[in-house]
Amino acid sequence: MKTGISRPEVNDAHGFTLLELLISLTIVGVIVVIIFGSLRMGIRAWEKGERNVESQQRKRVVLDLVKHQMSSICMREVKGEDNSSFLFRGTGKSMEFVSLISLVPGNQLGEVYVKYTVVEAGKPEGDNGEAFRYYEANLLFLEGDKDPGNVEEDKYIDLVPVVYHIGFEYMGQGTEEDSSEWKEDWDPETEKGLPRAIRITFQEDSDKAPIHVIARIM
């Protein structure tokens, strides 16, 4: 006599229907698209961050080099075409002086005449901006009957192609009250000697705080 509990038969032949297979493939496809989209966005953000870091480092290096050159201004007069001479002259958008430090590779023969200037430049987005430009020449090669300030456009070097704003200010060497204020111009006809310090205001974008670089003139 057979004893025991009979078990219902299990149908092992059950599989996926075509509709279930299509739904599964669709879900997998959506997940893959989301993953690759997120990966692409992450790569783009990383590349943009790398470019921003590189740009910031380059601008910081440029400002440090400029500060070093301005701190090495020497008491050497430059003569213009009208036989007038000056140690230093500057406005809110330009500076001219003689320095012991050269920024141009290979120009190490002695004192150099330096001119910094800021001109208008258009940004890729169409907004207005400013470009920071630079010219340098060894004093040995300057023509005595020609004003060194009249520099041809193709002789300038772009230190910073486009930023929102760059400006120069100067601290006087006169009385205590005068030396504590920043001036927008340094006219050699009215100012004596060299400024005590030079301040560069550098603002990359309108929504960012400006950076101030101060070079003390020894």
C-alpha cells in the first residue's frame, strides 16, 4: 500500500512572452541611456573645471610676474621725442617705466623699457571686455629721437586676452595724507619720482569679486 502526500505537478516549461521581453529590453535601454548621459555630463563638467583651473593659474602667474617686474622699477629716465623725460607715467589703463626685470625670454641685456596697456576686447558671448597687453624693449635698442610710448599694435603681447575689468592705481610719495590715497593717474609733470606702490584691480567676470594685486616700489 502506497502512503504519502501527493504533490501537484510543476510545469517547468513556462518562459517569457514576447511582450515581457520587449518591456525588459526597453527598461535596460533606458537605464543604459541614463548612465551614459550622466557619464558624459560628468566628463564635460570635469573638462570645464580643468580649463577653469588652468585659466586661473595662468592669470595668477601673469599677475605675479607683473608684480615682480613693477617692484623692480629703477630710477632711470626715458626720453620722448620732445626731449622731455620721465621716470614713470601712468593712467588707469596704462603704465610706462624702466625695470631691471625682463618678462621676454632672451631679453636679459640690461634695463628694459616696459609699457602695460588695457584695451577694449569682445568676449565670445558678445559682451564687452578688456584685454591686458604688454610691450618691452631693451634700452640699448630704443631710438633716442622717438617716443617709446608710440608702440605699434603688432608689437604688443596679450598677457590676458579677455577679462571683465583691469585698472591701475598709484600711491603717492608726498605727505602722509597724500601717500595713503590711491590715484588714478601719475603725471610726471606734476608728480615727483616714483609712486610708493601700484595697485592692479583684476575682475574676471561681472559676478565675481575683483582681485587686488599691490606692488610696493622699493
